[in-house]
Amino acid sequence: MNSETCICKLNDIRADYCITQQEISDATGISIRTIISIEKGHRLPTLLSAMRIANYLSIPVEQLFEYKSDIVPVTALGEICHE
């Protein structure tokens, strides 16, 4: 069984930028309740919400997340298959 985790790093990034939850909510149209829920790890943002937040912070959307997996990348599989 493969193991995967995805964490939204909004709380840390927001703190680095000295931006309040309310400022992100106002700028993106995402409710403050949703912002809080994302930061507490109760939910992940939708793709559209993540893109809005990343756009507001002027960062790549990938920077909002930490993804860990034990799935073997296809490039590694390709190297094994071509032996």
C-alpha cells in the first residue's frame, strides 16, 4: 500500500509575509472560516482557491504544499524497464 500526505503550508507562508487571515480572505474571496480550516489542516484548498492564494502571494501554487509519497516516480520505473 502506498503512503501519501499533502499538507498546505499557508499558515507558515502567511506568517512569513506578515499577512492576516482576514487580508487573504478579503483579497481572494475565500471565507475566513475556510482559511482557518485550511491552516488547521482540517481541509485542503480547492485547486481554484490554492491558485487564488498563490496569485495573491505572488508564489507558485506548488509552494503552498508539501507532498510526500513512497510511490516510485515513472522516471525510475522507466530506467528499470529499459535494462
